[in-house]
Amino acid sequence: MDHQAAREGFHKSYLQAPPFTLTAYQRASSPSDTLTVYIEGDGASWVSRSEPSDDPTPRRPVAFELAAADDAENVLYLARPGQFEEGMAPRTDPAYWRGKRYSEDVVHAVNAAIDMVKLSSGASRVSLAGFSGGGALAVLVAARRDDVVALRTVAGNLALDVFCGAHDISPLEGSLDPLTVASALKDIPQRHFIGSRDRVVPRAAAEAFLDAQGDMEHKRLIVVEGVDHMEGWRARWPGLLAEPLK
């Protein structure tokens, strides 16, 4: 990952956001009033339906691919707790990539990390984007900020009951549900992208989220043809970024 990030012009840092140390990569080509933040998905949180993973580092960091394809002047990529941990780093409790993956602790830490980088970069506004479970966190983070000028999710897990029901799995005990804050975000410009071939996050999750916002015609939802959960997003991302925010 470090070599890939360096090729894309990103530098690595570790952000102390108790109780976590979050791995971050940032590319700042010039001063900008807006900090564009990409939040990674859940990664390799489970080996199988019954076997949890010991390391949630994504085999393919899709959110980083999206960040690299964004030509914004000040781009920050945030990994999730436990992802890309160094060998000497304190071990993250596995609960934070299992049931508590969208918990109060995680939302608070992501917010704190954004605040740190926003301050150091001199930005005054934040544009948020999240992939898969990172989309859930982008929504939960946006609900606690007053500086968010854009919100985008890609294959976002935006309604936990819908997601868990689709896969017949137990509720994510300890996690906050993005659906509960949907109405608070209705005035933020946003787009939610779902791949037409996605078999991981159902389209119904985004639809339920938009219903809760009062967007009954789902004008903020774009179904991207020929794209599944992981494949095809980077190539399409520059064009999708050009879509007007509703």
C-alpha cells in the first residue's frame, strides 16, 4: 500500500484519535479551502460467515482508489481501526471491525482525525466520501459536523437492518445506524452511488436512507451500470464526481 500511495503522490501518517491510531494518506497539491476526505470500507472483517478475521486490512482498498482518482487539491484517505496496523502498534480490539464497526468510539475518532488534518491544512470546509461501510461512517460523521459541503457514498451501507436482513446475519450490536440520522442531513448536497451488479450492499439500503430524508423519488441515488461492489469504480469515478450534487 505504501508504494502504491507514493506513486499516487500521497504521504503516510498516523493520526492519534483515541482510543485508536488511524492510518492516513494525504495528498495536498496546493492550499485549499476544502478538505476532501475518503473513508475506507469494512475491509477483511470476516474470513467467512462464521469465522472473524484477525486483520481487517482490505485486500483491495477501494476508497483509496477513489481518492487517487480525485483531482481535488487537498485529499485525505482514512483507514479504519485495525487496518494497516504496524507490528509495534497497540492492538485494536477486534470488536471494532465486527459488531462495533460503526460505534460511537469509531465515529468520534474519525471526526477527531478530520479535525486534526483540517486544522493543519488550513481548510474551513469538508467534503466527505465513503466506500461501503465507510459510507455509513461518512453519514454518521456528517451528522455531527457543521462544515460539510458535500457527501458522497459508494456502495454505502446506509441502513443496517436492510443490510443484515439481506444477508441473514445478526444485527451489528454496538453500531450506530446511519438511517437514524438521515433526516438531519437532508439539506447537505449529496449523491449515493450503487453498482447495478452489487451483491454485497443492496440498493434497498440506499433507498431506505433516502426515504427517511423525504427523497421519495430517490433523486440523490445513481445506479452505475456494469459495476459490482468492488470492480469498476475507479475508472468511473472522475465522471461520477462530475455529477451535480442534489
